[in-house]
Amino acid sequence: MYGRDILEKKQFSYLIKVIAFFWLVTKIWSYKTWITERVYPVIPPLDILKDVPAFVHIILFGVSLLALLMTLFIKENRLLLIFLFSSELLSCALDTVRWQPWEYMYLCFILM
């Protein structure tokens, strides 16, 4: 029974790493969604978030990429996944354009 638990933990760790890899690729591919220098406007869901400086968007994007890279290359850590989830929620709270189906999918996978 002990060997089976180790195998399940390894499989879960590999699953998290695969999800993090594809999420990283998707975020890099759609980087214009996560920065404010783009053709279409930033549309915050609340008026109080309208005047958030552009560097905040870039910092949140960078933090997210860094957390995904750390998830890929270090041992799976629950605190790191919580940090990633939180940074993604903050970033999505700044712009409704970021509310994409794939973003929800990755957030749900990491939450589980």
C-alpha cells in the first residue's frame, strides 16, 4: 500500500507540472492579454480599478510566469500553487478580457 501512495503522489506531481507547462505556454502565447500596451482597451470590472498603473499588470504577469516556472522546476508546493492562484485572480480582477475559458480551466485544475 505504501508503494501505491508514492506512485499516486508522483503521478499527481507530474500532472501539476504538465498543467503548469501548458499554462505557461498559453500565457506567453497570449501575452498581449496580460499587459496594457495593446490595441484593444483594458476593461476593468469595477470603476475603482480603472486607474491601476500599467506596471502593476506587468508585475502580476511576471509573478505568474515566475510561479509557473517554479512549479515546473521545483518540487510541487501547495503554498506556491496558492500564490499562483491568488496572483491570477488579482490579474483577472484588473481586466475582463483576461476572463478566457482556458484561464478558468487552468485555475480550476490548480484549485483541485
